[in-house]
Amino acid sequence: MRLLQAGVDIATIALLLEHENIRTTQIYLHADLAMKQRALDRTAPPQTRPGRYRPSDDLLAFLEGL
């Protein structure tokens, strides 16, 4: 996990652990919440405000009425 958190590619980690298949390595690697948030932050569309989406009350009422 420390190698993954440091930005080392999964394929490189698999080679270091001498795994024949990357799927074997993935069993041991689990992204923590901070890593997941960083990944989501990198996928933000351009010209959007940073932060989480908070739907309005109107939208929630509409969705609940479906």
C-alpha cells in the first residue's frame, strides 16, 4: 500500500513482489478513502468549482416524487 500511495504503478509493484499476474497483486492493494478522493479530484471537468456536489431541495423533491 505504501508503494501505491507513493505513486508507484501496480505493474511495477507486481514485478517487485515477483507475481506472475497483476491480478494477484491487486488482492493485496486496497485504495483508502484519501486515495479515492484524490482520484476523483483529478477527474473534475474543466471550469468547475472544486468541492462536492450538493443537490438543491427542489432536485431532491423531484427525485423523491419519481
